[in-house]
Amino acid sequence: MSTIPMRTNVVTDTAHPGPRGGAGPPAAPAPGDVLFRLVEAVAALPAFQRRDTRELVTGSLRPDIAMAARQDERPLIAALGLVQACLDRESGLRELLETLHLVEGDSEPMRRVVELALALPPERGRAEPRGGDGNGGERP
């Protein structure tokens, strides 16, 4: 998976150091961190690794989203453009999640994408997906 060099200090494993480096629950991430992790998770989806599949996903979205999404050879940059285009449009993120779920199914990477999308603060366009979250789209 590609990463943006300025963010190479992002922890990507499952360990959650406490506030002083000891074990403990993770601190609440800043909204920008959640967004960046969402973009990384979308870029890491197996279907998003191939440009033709990325184009299929993008082309399955509403024309206003598809035309606004930046296309790029690099999955991370393509994911950033697509997620941002979806966040800038009403129900765009939900539409993206539903489309990705059709392609990815209920895989662990897809569940991670949904988890991160639901963690976005409301002002960032938090998604309320109707499917693929293991909960029928209903919030607990």
C-alpha cells in the first residue's frame, strides 16, 4: 500500500499505545486522521488496486461525483480524490460505500472502510450506509 511520505508516522498495526506509550485504549483520533485513515483504507481495498476496477467503481457513481473525482495511477491519490468528491456531495459517501460493497462484499477490508466512514464527524459527511456494515445499515 502506498502512503503519503509526510504521514509515514501513522500507526497501521492493531496495537494501541496508551498516552505514555503503555498499553491502553486508543486516544480519539482527530477528524483529519479519521479522514486520512479512511482514504488509506479505500486505497487498500483489493478492488481499488487496479485502475480498471477503480474506474468501474467511479463510473458507477452519480455523474457529478464521477466527473469531480480525480483519476490517478496511484491508488492512494485516486482514493483521496474519490473520497473528497463524495464528501463534497450530499449522500456521496453513502453512495461510494454501497458501490464498494457491491464490488468487495463483506470482506474485512470493506468492514474497516465502513467503520472509518462511520467514525467521521458529521461536518465531514459521516456516512449512514444502508448495507455492508453488518448491521443492516442501522446505527447501534
